[in-house]
Amino acid sequence: MNEKIIVNNQELMALVKEQINNKNVTLTIKGNSMLPFFRDGRTIITLEKPKKLKRLDVVLFKYNDIYILHRIIKIKEKIVTQGDGLISKEIIDETDVVAVVKFFEKNRKLTFSNNKFYLFKVRMWRILRPFRRILLKLVKK
């Protein structure tokens, strides 16, 4: 049986960084910045070592001394990330990225990050950006 362990963010990220080079790491999402795709306490993600990053990847990265899980929305000389449920963006370097989401489980359904239908929904969500606040109120109910 899997036992639930709660550790602080810094300790957890040290473990993730140590383990990600050798194997995948599975975590439960904490927070609502990635709504509607990832839900606090209900979405389980599996992270892998980053290879070639691409637009729409969900990445774990260090930003201002904290670790954040957000989506890549643009890659140029820097990487621009944004939570699916947020308006604010972060600008990071590729070296700030610790891991990338390989797949996730929500409501007992496993979805790979490269799933075409999932990516279609992500693109539609990005297009509906001006209406996010209204849509998120509906999703949170």
C-alpha cells in the first residue's frame, strides 16, 4: 500500500532533483494554478528528466527560489511559462527546468502529455484566455 508522506517544498525538491536523473518521480498536485487540467490533491503527475522542451510542455522549474509547475507557452532565447489558471507569466532559462510532466492521472484516468486530444483541449483553453476567469468559476464548482 502506498503511504502518503507530507514534506516541505525544499526537502521535496531536493529529493526530486536527486531522483529525476535516474527514474521518473510521481507526485500529487498541490495548488490551483494549473486548473482546469490539474486539480489540487486530485491530480497525480509523473515527472521525467527534461530532454527537448517544447511549447505546451508542463514543467517543474525553479523561479525566485521557489519551485513551480506551469506550462511552457513560448520558447525563444528564454522560456515563458504560465499556469493554466493564471494570467501572470514567468520568464526562465532552460537551466531552471528540473523536470517535465510525462503523464498525469485525474479521476482514475491516465493521460500522456503528448496525447492529441489533451493537447487540443490545452490549445482551446489558451485561445479562450480572455474568458478564463468566468470559465474557472464554472470549473471550480
